Amino acid sequence: MFNTRKAKPASKVAAMLLGFVGLWLVGISSVHAVIEIEITQGGESAIPIAIVPFGWSSSGSGSPPEDVAAIVSADLQRSGNFSPLNREDLIANPISGDIPRYGSWRLAGVEFLLIGSLQKSSTDYSVEFQLFDVSQQKLLTGFNFKVTDQTLRNAAHQIADEVYEEVLGIPGAFNTQIAFVSVEGSAREKSYKLQLADADGQNPQAMLTSPRPILSPSWAPDGIRIAYVSFENRNRSAIYVQDRQQGSRKKVISKEGINGAPSWSPDGKRLAVTLSYEGNPDIYVLNVDNGQTRRITTSPAIDTEAVWADDDTLIFTSDRSGGPQLYEVSSSGGRANRITFEGNYNASATVSSDGKNIAFVHGSDVGYQIGALDRESGLFLTLTDGALDESPSFAPNGQMVIYATEKAGRETLGAVSLDGSIAQSLSLDTGGVREPAWSPFTN
């Protein structure tokens, strides 16, 4: 809600609070636009891995509907942590069940080898894979499972997740989704859509569409519900919760004044929101089921953009010190403590799932970048070098931060690793894209 798209204007409320506007609800529908992902900066110590095309077996003719090995390779390469061997450089093409020639792969500079197979039956597919450690000459992991045409890509992402975790000891986040707002059309006739896409930008679906902006999408911990801000009657903003599977939605609050910046609690029962019906923008906790609210802050300043660090702690933006800074407060209320001190502008926090790190918008002499703060040590790091970077959102494994930015005057997304060493550019093939929100892990 603290506007980083332009220089800070003079009016306190007008400068720092984004206006809320209406949207129309539509059923979830497939769209053709996809997010194109470009690796702009890779890790210096990317791990060499050979990912061999999966063997294919079918009672009929034709090729598999998806190249599973190519999807896995793209996932791992996009992470910046792996450097897959080009297919033309593969020294052999073993499939699932074959014994690798470890010495030959080692001479090729490969540290890990992934092989697999895909078999089609009358109703589904059987996918099998094995991951080998070349230097230790042993099988690390592998399994087989049944999938359908609709879940084959998910199976490939799941394999990439398994490889990522087995090698790095960190859960992968390839089999997750990203919510974002796309913008198309002219200045007078723009079309805004709240969309969902796989983490690799594929399979986009539109949940909402509107001739006016859509704001503040926020995932529930179940990965099914999404909260967002709407303005159904033009005179009063409202916060809705929508079920992405059923397409149903529920208005959870619409009071006088501002109703904004929803953020889900870890238990999925409450939303931290910004309300101003009692006079000033303050932080409240809203019970989603019964609509009851509890006021958390009572400051003459603007308090907004609260997110949950854990069940009992909220981190929010406030200008009570003269400029936007991040503060920490109990979810039951009480004294708020300032936690950012680097520079005169820090806002729009997102917290890693383990609660250890915070990413946020940091103002500097050259604009607005994404900064990160280690909560325990207090170590601050600037992760990006853009001029208008905003709306950060952590990946569920805490390793990457996705954010909104501008490139050549066009609204795009970026992603950066927590140490700043790996960077990606994400753009829509048509129109602009903003307000990203990375989904949680789901069962």
C-alpha cells in the first residue's frame, strides 16, 4: 500500500495509500498468455548434472505428450543451482533400470545423473526415475508413480523437486504456483486479470477479470483460497476470499473507508488487514469465518501491509517514525518495535516460511530495490538493482523472492535468490504483469 511506483508525493495519505477499485468475478478459464522466464544471473557454483531423455513405451504409436526430462532440466537450470548438460553433449542415453557407466560420466564433468522412463497404458502413464551420484557411484533416490495427461507436467516438477532436495538438502518449489495480475489494453480501456500459473509460467488460468485494477492477492496456507481487494459498488472497498478450485467467493469485510492489504495467518483462519473505519489506517485481525475484527495498532500514523512472521507476530509498515519503516507487533496487540533502520524507506514486507528472513521494498538514492533482513542477526542486504522494484513474495522454500519491476517501460516480474547471486526476469508475452504472490507448499 505504500506506493513505490513514483516519487513520494507530499500528501501523507494520498502518497502512501494506493486507491482501491472494483473488479468483476469470472469463472476460472484457460488463457493463452504465458510467463516467459529468462535467467539473467546464474550461480557461480552451479552443479553439473546430466538429465537423459526418458525412455518411452506405448502400446500405440506417437511420442509422449510432454518431454519430462526437458521440463526437469529447465526447472533445475532456472533455479541457478544446477547446470544441466546439453543433450548433444550426452555421452550415452541410459533409461530407467540401466546401470550407469560412472567413469565415462565423471570424465564428462558430470556430478549427478538422472535417468527415467515413461510408459503409457490405456488410461494413464507410469513414470519412473533414478538419480545417481557419479563420484560416489551410487543410487541416491528414485521411485515410480502413476499420472494422467493432466498431471504429467506436475510429475516432472515433482521429480525436479526431489532432485533439488536430495542434492541441496532444501525442498524444491517447482511444483507450486504463482498468482499475479496481468494488464492489457490501452490507457482508456485496460483489462486486468488475476491469474494463476505454474512456477515455470505454464498453464495460466484467469480467476478474475476487471476493467479496473486488481489489488493485493494473498494465498491461504491451504493453497486453495486467495484473498484480494475489490470495490464492488465503487463507493466502498471490500476484501473477498475466493476458492480457486470451486470458483466460489465470499465477501469477508467491507467497512467504511479503507479495507485493504489482506494477509493470511499460518492457521488459515484469520486475515491481517488494514482498516480505517475508526478514523486512521490501522492493523486489524479478521476472523474469516465470523467476520469479527480485533484492532492491533492505535497510532496516529499510517499502519498498513501487515504480514505474519508466525502465529503470534505481525510485521507491518508504518510512517510513525517520519518515513515508512517496518515494525513488529504481537498479533494480540501491544507495543510495536521498529526493525528496519537502513535508509528512510522500507515497506511491503514478505516473510520466509520459516520466519527467519524478511524481504521488502528498500528506498535508496537510485530508486526502490528489494532488500532482505535476517531477523536473528539483523544483517541487511540489497538483493536487486532496479529503480522500481516492489511487491516481493517469498517462494515457499525461502530460497527465492519474486517481485514486480519495470523493464524498458513495461511492467514485468523479477526473481532473485536470498543471497542475490541468482536472478531471473519474468515477462508476459502480451501486456504487463504485477502483484506476484508465490503459493505455499500443498499436499
